[in-house]
Amino acid sequence: MKRWFVLFCVTLLVGACSAIAGDTTDTNTAQTVEESTTAEDENALVRWNRDALSVVFQADVIGGIGYGTFIDNNRVPLCTIYGDGRLVWTSPDNNEVLFDFLTDEQITDFVTYLTVDERFFTYEGGMDTLMPSPEFPITDVMTLNVNDIEHTTDSFGNWTDDYFLRLSENCRALSQQPRRFQPSEGWFSIDAVVFDDTIPSVPWEADAAGLSLFDVAEMPASSVWLENSLVLPIWTAIRDNNGRVQFNQDGDEFLVALRIPGVTVDAPPPPSGDDNSLATEEPESEG
């Protein structure tokens, strides 16, 4: 959309003029801003929601086998910049999840690169023009949300062949100190299924874990918030099997997902109250 590109450029110019001239607005007529925006943000050329779960930029591949099903809850987008400055991305084999922290200057420079050099706002999406099909086609998708403008474009929007690869790789390249992500909390969800010999099956020892999958199945949405030493082994089993794994307890099979707010796709926020008694139980120690 060319009008979005023009609007964004105008926003940059207005922001620059405001920063140079200083704030001359009378305090009695100043507009109220959101809590996530500071006074310094108002004069910035590039502004974004500072909430830790807010997406500033995201590049992802959606569609194909399993898309939109239960196991899709384990998907981690290729590269995401969150409002609190976290950069989260996956390794080329999609099994390892890495993270880093970006400065405001890095985010601003990257957004400027996207909007000016790569003309991000001039590319539209085309997914909504596709005819219905039994399986959603594999699609490259990117979203940018800055200066009160959220724009999503996809591989049906007349990109050049290397556009998505170039931008997603440049997103990953922002990291100066990559670290492996190892969660300590998250939503553990299960889905009772018939054994599937095409998906790895991992035995689950309820007594040793201090948590029965049958109890989880009785929780709302068959999901429980965990904040204990079970989280990392569950995460490792899921990542080692590319997000597709089933746990076996007493002969019954369950697909499993670990949804981490601000990491996995569309994960809900942590619970607001201490209403989940299973969340703080620790596995029994041996001996």
C-alpha cells in the first residue's frame, strides 16, 4: 500500500520536527497516551508498544501439514522482535530457539531499513484472495507494528523472490550475543489421541513427575500453568522432535504442547491469579 508508505514517511518527518523543536504543547491540552508509551517515546521517530507480548516485527512461515491443529501450538516464528526489546528466533533446522536483547537504536534502525530501504508498506498481502482448499498453502508472512500502524504482507503480495529470506535473515542478524532459550514456565497442554506410529512417543512417569496427564486432561482446556523443573524436559522433548511428539502414560497417548508467552505463536499470557494448584508442584526426588 503506497499510502501507508507515504503516511509512515510523513510520521517520521513530523517526529523529527517535534524532536528538533521540542515540546511546546500546553500541558492542559496534551493528549493522554497509553501507559506503555513514555514521554521520550512521544518524540521518537519510531514508536512501538513496549509490552513484552506485543509484536513489533515478525517473520514466519505458516500453512502446510499440521497448521492450525493442536501441534501448531508448539510453533515458534522464524524471527520476532517484541515490545520489550527481546529478539526471539529459530535456528535453520527450526529445532533450537535462540534469544537476545536489542537496544532502542537497533530496533529503530531496523524499522527504518524495512520501511525506507525495503519499502515494506508498499507490499500487500494476498492470502485472502485464495480459494478454499483442504490444506492451507505454505505461506511466508511478515508483520510490522510501529507508529500506530500494523501492516501484514505475505508471499502472495508480489514480493521479489529473495525478499522474505533477506528480511528474515537480517532480523536474525540483529543479535550480537545469541543465547539458547530454556524456559522455566509455560502452559502445558495435552490432547488425548490414538497412538500414531508416525509421531515419536515418549513415556511419561506420573509418580516421578508429580503430575498425571489424566489430571491435566481434567483441567480447563486440558492445560496447566507450570513453574517447576518439568518445564525444561518437556520443552526439550518437543523441540527435539520438531514440535511433533506424543507422551504415553499407562498405555494412553497424548499429544503435548508447551505454550510460552512471548515465544510460541499466539500463546496466552500467564495466569492472573494463583488458581492452579498443579502449577507449583515439584517432581518427587529419588532416594
